[in-house]
Amino acid sequence: EIPTLSLLYKLKKIDPSPLGPLNDAMAVHNGQIGIIRGDITTLAVGAIVNAANKSLLGGGGVDGAIHRAAGPELVLECQTLGGCDTGCSKITDPYKLPCQKVIHTVGPVYNLLYRKRCEAALRGCYHSALQLAVQNELKTIAFSAISTGIYGYPSPAAARIACSAVKDFLDGEDGKKLDKVIFVTYEEKDANAYSQILPRFFPPS
Ligand code: AR6
């Protein structure tokens, strides 16, 4: 727990009611970045980003939580998508979830021996998900901490890549089309990692 940073980044409890409360999430980088600790399935944002696997047919972790909350129709749509490559993303309807769309991205299974390749794939997840959000005219996107659970990516390195990829996108032409990018953390290790790294990429405004 770092006192100064916890003042800067209030980790808010999620309110399942539509959009309003999210605007209160501590915002930095001209209000375009938010951070929330909690369950991503409760967020009524444009898109939530699922940490899926190449089959897109469901699994454990946040993927399991999203499929449970969306209901059985989600996997039926996923079955029509023909899977997804590592570092890439596909989009579906949300079914029973309160968001407008679900973006399924496939993070790398972390392997220290292939660190550079893992980093490129993880950047690809964030970039492709942001692109899909813009292409679908969605204004807000909430990311789970891709690859940091079952796929074993160390949280500090993953948070740095997430921030760097999002910043690069927001600095580009398409970045102006998004109102807000929200990082959703669930476990303390990821909340700590984002508290450390966010101010370096997005100085509080
Ligand atoms: N809301 C937000 N974040 C969550 C939630 C939730 N409800 N539940 C877990 N997390 P993981 P991966 C966090 O393991 O590492 C699946 O089986 C969790 O704390 O879900 O990319 C897929 O099908 C962690 O920080 O995804 C794949 O086979 C983050 O979500 C594989 O796991 C990602 O952890 C993907 O592994």
C-alpha cells in the first residue's frame, strides 16, 4: 500500500447500475483512463474485454465468469467464430451482461524464454481490442488483466505492456474516438501493479 498513490487512484467498489458511477472512477490522462477493482461482468460499459483462449469456447477465470453471467447463448455465438489467434480479438453480443459488446482476446501463455514474443502478443491483445471497439463505435472499453491469471504473465510486466499499448493507441488518430479506457483489476497483485505503473504512462491531470 503506497499512501500517495492510493490517494491518486481510489479503487472503487463497482456499482452495477448503468454508466454513471464509472465516471467517478479516478480519471487521469485527460479523463480518458479509469481504474476499478472488482468484477468486470457487472460493468455497463461499451465493451468488456475477456481473457479467452484460442478456441473461444469458454474456460476458467474471467472467461468462465463472463460466460456464466452472459448465459448459454454466448458460447453458441462463439462457436460460429472459428476461434482466434493469440494476440488477436473477436467481438460478440453480450446476452445477459449489462455491457453493449464483449471483446474476446487471446493472451499469450507466459514463457520467460520467449519474453519478447509474449510481449508482442500481449500488446496485440490490447491494440486489436481497442481497434474493434472503435470499429463498432463503442465509446468505453474495460479490460481485464489479460494473461495474468491462468496464463501466468507476471503482473508488473503485464500492467506495463497494457498501459504502453493503450497509451500508444490513445495518442493515435483513433484514440480520439474513445471516451474512456478502464483497467479492471481483481486480485491485489494486479491492483498494486497498476497503481505503480499507471502514473508513469498517464500522469494525473
Ligand atoms: N472480473 C475481472 N477480472 C477477473 C475476474 C472477474 N470476474 N475473474 C478473474 N479475473 P484469467 P488468463 C482476473 O486466468 O491468465 C481461461 O481458462 C484475474 O485475477 O482469467 O488470460 C481462458 O479460457 C486475472 O488478473 O485469464 C484461458 O484458457 C485476469 O482476470 C485462460 O484462462 C486474467 O486471468 C486465460 O488465462
